[in-house]
Amino acid sequence: MKRIARGSGRTEKEIKDMLQRYKQTKAVMKASKGRGMKQFLRRLPTQ
């Protein structure tokens, strides 16, 4: 993680946040393919 952050000129926190958003987006796309979308949306934290 440190190496990626240093190489991209970002902080480790920014890299971790970006990866977390990527994983959430990936899960949404996967869930939207089937009937699991409603169940997935219920599990998402509201902001």
C-alpha cells in the first residue's frame, strides 16, 4: 500500500478509500445482475 501511495503521489488513506469505493462499486454491479439488488441496497449504510 505504501509503495502504491508513494508512486502515485497520494497518501495511504486516499489509496485505502479508493480501494474501498472500488470494492463497493464492484459489489453493486455484481448484485445488480440478479435479484440480489434489493437485498444489497438494504445492507448499504445510509449517508
